[in-house]
Amino acid sequence: MFDKILIAIDASPQRDYVLEQGAQLALRCKAEVHVISVTDPVSRNGLALVEPVGEYFDDIERNARDVLAHARKVLFDRGLACTVHSARGVASEEIARQAQLLGVGLVMIGHRYLGWLDRLVSHSVGWDLVAQAPCSVLVVLQPDPKP
């Protein structure tokens, strides 16, 4: 089925559920697992930076390292080794680029449960990724998400 899976995560509340679903699928498929976290400072807070730029980027990079370290531990605890990747840019573009480079058969991402107002100002990474990915995309829906 899928011999190589790319799991895309961030620090959202859905992260652990996506990792758990990814682990279960990877174990069933005996798949090689890759995890990516993409930081996009502009999309994250708009163009107005209120903190000093160096400190702002340091915080973002530290957050990405923490997210990937957490993913590595979660997957290791389930008996899986994984390779982690960090990128900076537009999430959908970077995830699609990494999927292409790795030759994965599946990209897994979580679904953000945003209200209608947030949807007006925020792009859907999943929607954009489906149009750009070189492979199948699985959007993991967490039952009864807690904000």
C-alpha cells in the first residue's frame, strides 16, 4: 500500500492525534516514516512583527525543534523510527516539495477546526496541499477536538 509516509505537524492540539493515526498506518503498512514541521513567520502573524526579528525567529525555530523532538519520541514509543524535516515557507508548498523529494506515497495532515471568521483570513493548508502534492493526501479528523 504505502511504503513511505510523510506526516506534517505543527504545535496544534491535533498534533498527537495525527501522529497516533500515522503510527498505526505506518505499522500496518510497514512504511518508512518522515515527519515535517513548516514554519511560516509571515502567515503566522501577518506582516507586522511586534518582537525583535532575531528573537522572533529564534522562538519559531525552537518551537519547530520541540515539535519534531516530540514527534520522534511519540513514534519511537510506538516502535517506529522516523526521519524529521524542518522547513521555512508556505506550509503547503514546503510539504509538497518534501513529499516530491522523498518520493512518499502519502502525506498525512491534521484538520484545524476554525470558525467562519478565521476561515476568511486563513488559508487551508489541506486544500492547497491537495492541489500541489505529488501523492495522496490524508486529512486526519480528530473526533471531538478540544480547542
